[in-house]
Amino acid sequence: MNEDMLDVFNPYDLKFIESVPLSNWETVDEYLTVARRLFRDRKGWLSAYKRVEILKKLPKL
């Protein structure tokens, strides 16, 4: 395991899933601040029917 990466395993069968980058608290706090701002700005959200269209396409992926 690279010290800047975290290996993620499926807890059921312990199979390796992927390695993900580690972040420091300052970076995580920035991500959460942006996420909170975007969540509160409903004008930027997709309409319900657009979200449904996307979800209906999901099984085809």
C-alpha cells in the first residue's frame, strides 16, 4: 500500500476493490464546504424528471 493511498476491500469476501487517495483534514473540510453550498443552492439541482431519466438509464450501463 502506498502511504498516500488507501486500499479498499469488500467486507463480505475481503476482495480488493480499489485504491483511493488519502486527503488531509483541510482538503476534506474544503470538499464539505463546497458540497454544503451546492446542496443549499436548489437552483443548480436537476429537475425531478431529469433525475428520473438518468436513473432509468442506469441499468443499461
